[in-house]
Amino acid sequence: MKQVNKSVLLWYSPREMYALVTAVEDYAQFLPWCERAEVLQQHDDGVTARLHIAFAGIKQAFTTRNTNIESSEVHMRLVDGPFSKLEGTWKFTPLQKPGSPAPAPGESLPEPTACKVEFSLSYDFSSRPLALVISPVFDRIANTFVDAFVKRAEQVYGPR
């Protein structure tokens, strides 16, 4: 089984990063390997989505059931595709700018100005021949996933 664990500190709020990750229908606009992304079903707590990969001559699609915790976490679980296992989590931890003043008594904390983004993914392919063909492509995709969302944040919210 393959594992990817990435984290980054950003000057974007958890709400902003969560919005980018949960906007599945926009993935094809900024993920170079994503030919198409579609939300198949909306749920009270998330979505079922299908991603179509087209990269380095390989075309595949897979479906995940994503459970969302508003502005905090996204949990992905495999529904179908070329994997025997695919599980992932995005976590968005709020951070305040160093030296930010504490709120006055009775005031609420201001919206965080930064966050720690953590991405973890575990996956394995359903067969050895499939793994030999798809694994090099998917490994590259999985390892650049966080970087792609950081670049997207800069496009959507501006550099910070």
C-alpha cells in the first residue's frame, strides 16, 4: 500500500482552503491531470464525486464518497475505480498571525488569517498489472496534489 502525507502552512484561512478542496467541479480548471470532475450526488454531509484522470497516456476514473466537516476536514473513501483501497483526509487547522492581539473580553476571535493544511492519502491498486501501469502516474499526481491547491489559492484569493 502507498501512502502520501503532506502538510503546509499558508496565509489563507481554513474556510478559504476548505472551499477550494470541496469545489470538486472546478478541479479540471487547475489540476493538469484531471480531464473531468463531476459531483454525482449531494449528501447532507458531503458529496459522491467522480474524477477522470488523463495523464502521460493513461486514462482512468474513480469515484469517492467525501464526508465534509465545515471549514475543518474532508474525508474521502473509495466507491469504485482501479483501486482496492483509497482513503484520504484533508485537515485545515486555524492559525493566527504571530503577535495578533487577543480579543477583548466578550469578543469572539477574528477569522484565522492562516492555516495548516494536512493531506494524507493511502491507496493500493486492485491488481498487480494495473499497478504497474497506473502507479507511476498516480504516485506523481498524489505527491503534487497539495502544491496544486496552494497554486489555486493564489489564483483565486491572490498571493499573500
